[in-house]
Amino acid sequence: MTEPDFVTATRTFYDTIAEDYADLFRTELTKPLDRAMFAAFADLVGPGGRVADLGCGPGRITAHLASLGLSVVFGLDLSESMLAIARRENPELRFEHGSMLAVDLPDGSLAGAVSWYSSIHTPVDELPALFAEFLRLLAPGGYLLLAFQIGDEPRRHDRPFGHDVELDFLRRRPEQVVPLLLAAGFTPVSQTVREPWPNESTPQAILLVRKSPSEAP
């Protein structure tokens, strides 16, 4: 099957900038409200459940989730360059290459999934398929934590760190995303909007949703 152009563009972009990106965001987990949402997610999922960090990049979120007591955590990413960093810096964790649009796992395999700013390169008309895949992966009662920048216009990153690549970072509004999650079959648990921190240019949305406990995997 032919890979969608946006997937190819995303892979190429992050393969090119991986080391610079990892250095820039090395201390990104200093924001207390973000850490609070990860803690709530981990508490709801509970120990023993299998959790995937979908679009894990250099693995900093994967490692943080593991530090919260989630006993089975792994990362998945398109970019082999990002995965090389993740494996180098977190040799005790598992990282796999693949697309979150088609994850090579059986239905209902996960107790939780995190998409931390990893859906921001997926066009809006592809979001229903993405959210359907997230729902498929989750066991009944499983949780999805989803974060993205709020806005109406994309931000194009052109020649970041001096590299000859470009990519659009798509901004959305919770009132646009929540109906798509509901249509996919999720139930809302929490909707958080926080104001931008000094290194951010827009408000940030963090959505926590759940697959129905009674739904067959």
C-alpha cells in the first residue's frame, strides 16, 4: 500500500532534525500541569496495563510514563532517527518503528495510549481513521491521552535548525476534535486548556477520553 504523502513528509522531517529536536526539548517535562495529567492518566490506567506512547519521538514521554509506575510501556514512531535516540537514552525500554495509523497489534491490546502532540501532522480528514485505530488498540475501559496546540492556522516550520526541510504543524480547537473522538466511540473524561508558557505561542489542549468498559475489543 502506498504511504500517504503526509506520513512520508513527517518521517523525512523528523529523521533530519532528530538530534537537534531531542536537545531542544530535553527539559520539556518541567510544566507542572502537563505532569499532573500524566500522573492522572497513569493512576487511571493502573500498574500492569500495557501502554503505548504513539509518536514517541526521542522517548522522553515514554520514560516519564514508565517512571510513574506503569509496568509495561513502549514507544512507537515513524522516524528511525528519533528511535535511535530513544533507545540510546532509555536502553531499558522498548521502542518500535511504525505508523500510528496502522499499529501492528491485535485489537484491545492496550490499557492506555498517549498521543502527545503526535497527531498534529495528520490532516483533519484523516483524524477519524486515526481515532478509530486508537479505539481499536484499546481494551474496554482503556484510556487515551491526547495533546495538541490550539489555533485555526497551521504553523510552518521551514529550515528548522538550518536543515533543508519543512513541515506544517496543525493547530486545532477542542470543540473540533472532541466530536471526532465521540464519533469514533470514545467517552470524554477530561478537557484541559492551559495558557501558553513563555516558550509557547498558543494555548495547549489536553484531552483524556475512554473506551467504553462494556465495548467488545
